Amino acid sequence: MSKKIIIGITGSIAAFKSVQLISDLIKQDYQIEVMMSESATQFITPTCIQSLTKRKVYVDTFDDENPAIITHVDIVKDADLFLVVPASAHTIAKLAHGMADNMLTSAFLAATCPKMIAPAMNVHMYENPITQKNMQILKELGILFVEPISGLLACGDIGQGKLADEQDIIEMIDYALTYKPLQGKRVLVSAGPTQENIDPVRYITNHSSGKMGYALAKAAFCLGAEVTLISGPTHLKKPFGVEKKDVISAQQMYEAVTSIAKQQDYIIMSAAVGDYACQQIADEKIKKSDDQLTLQLHKNKDILFELGQMKQPHQILCGFAMETSDLVYHAKDKLIRKNCDMIVANHLKTAGAGFQGDTNVVTIMTQDDMKDFGLMSKDELAYVIFDMLLKMEEERC
């Protein structure tokens, strides 16, 4: 059954952005009910929203089509989430003090489902201590916020007050609607490639996109964990709610991972760390001269092996393997030799799997079991991996 989200739109110039958000949520099979404040109708019309939702948009508290039903109470009874987007300073003030003077605020007060607010307003209104205090009141009551971002505002001022990016709002919706079995846990995820300099303009690297690691970090956050993502160079946007540390070389990855490894409950090494680095890095660009260029390479530290040696009794260590031949044999050897609890083996030569795509095909191995998984998105696979890791932890207890 699809999840039901109540969306409240208030009188902010950013109200027009809610139209695209609603459209995208409907495409994701959410059931959307919309309420608007009277001032919101000055920016977008209820007809515009109704054309997307194919449902009545509520503005007037007393606009009850069925006299036997009190709409603002009835409509929220089976809601999975109440999202106010955008939320004006005026509406935030009313919500913080329990004022129910329109359809939106009355329904918000009656709702018992998780609630989330995405503010959008002038920077000085947002930074005003009164607004900050009102937001703090709501946060202390357990209401989630998607903080606005900085930029050029509609009024011409520059500062924090722009409605958060749609992707951040959607990721926070995923968080709000996801069960939190990792609450109180710390998860470390490595992602992406590493780069080893040859000279100031060239480097050695691999084809890793980082998509699998970023999907794992996002899933861990949605499942309730405190997440640290240590990432090599990628073009991916940082997952919402995740602490991200950027590194370039394998040595930097090693230092960043091992410096916090002992404090983690789960360590998932999905990064494609380079095995070798140049013995010497040229200070100047190496000029083209002969037909051949010989590079002296030295072996980088094996981060996964080091983590296996320092693994604490409570920790779960998961590695990744990618081979072009004898995948299962090499992955099983890696699992045992590096003292891992789980290895995710990527089927590089299978259609839909590999570095750059959004899907993957894997075999997941533990010390006692091995299971093949067919083509699925990397986002779906991330939850499969955590489901198996959580079951492994339960079996230990």
C-alpha cells in the first residue's frame, strides 16, 4: 500500500516549488493530500495542485463536503507524514504555539503521524531570534526540519532562507518514513575511487563512480545511524544528513578511515582503493620524449586487511570485491584472509552491473553462507546489505 503524505503549502514565494515536489512524489507512488493557507493561494492556485493530485485541495477549515465528517481531523488519521513545504515564518510561529486558525494549522495540530517542516523566507526573518526560538520549540517536540539553504533570495537579499533542494527534501521524507533499526549506531562507509599523482597534471585511478557507497550512506542515515562517508573524488552530491570527509589518495583514505574506525559499529568499505602509487611524484609535468615511460610503483596499505586486524568484538566489517575472473573464489579468499564478516562481490562482466551504472548484480558472502542477488538498483541493494548486516548482529546477540 502506498504511503500517505499530507502536504501543507503556506504563503511563501517558494510555494511554486511545491508543485514539482508533489508531481515527483506522485510519480513515486505516494498518496498526496494538499492543504493550503489562504495566503498560499496568492502564489499558486488550488486548481494547479488538484490537476496533479486528482484530489480536492483544502483551504477553508469549514469546507466539509460531508457534514458527518470533520475533514481536518479525519484526513490526517491514516497519514504517514505531514509535511509543510514551504513553511513561512508566520505559519511556523502558529504551529509552535498550537494556534489552529485555518485548515492547515488545524490539521497539523490534529495529526499524530511524523511531521516535517521545510522553511523558506527572507534571511533576516529566518535569523530573527523569535523565528529561531519557534523552530527550536518544534524541534524539541520531535518535528523534523529540512533547513533552508543560502543564496540569492526573491527579495534581493543574499543569505539563508531559500527552500532546501528538492532532493534533500525527498531524502528527508525517506528518513521520516523509514524504520530506525540503526538508531544509536555509528556507520562508516568508504566510497569512490582514489587517485595517485604521477606529476602535477596526471594521476592513476580507476572507474569507480562512488554510487554504491553513496547509496549505502544514504540508507544508513534513513535507518537511523550516525553516518560518516569517506569519499574519494566523485561528482555525486553528498547524501542528506551524512557527515562527509573528502580524500584523494589511498594513503589519505587509510588515515581518514583508521582514525575513526574504533568508534564505529559498522564499517563498510565500498571504495575502490588503488593498490599502487608512484614511488616518486614529479614536481613538474613529465614531458613527452621517448616512446615509453616507466613508472616505479609501490604497494599501498591494504585498508580492509588493517581494519580486519584491529576489528573490535562489537564491530561488523563489510568489504567489496570486484574481479574479472573466478569472482567467488577470490571473494571467499578475501572474506577469510581479511577477517571480514561479509563480502559483497560485484559481477563486473554481467549486464547492468559494475562501476558507473545505477544498478548492480552481486553475490553476498558471509562466513557461513552465500547468496546471489539479481539485477537491482544500488539504492535497493544498499537496504539488502543492511538487512543482512542487521540479521548478523541479531544472531550474535
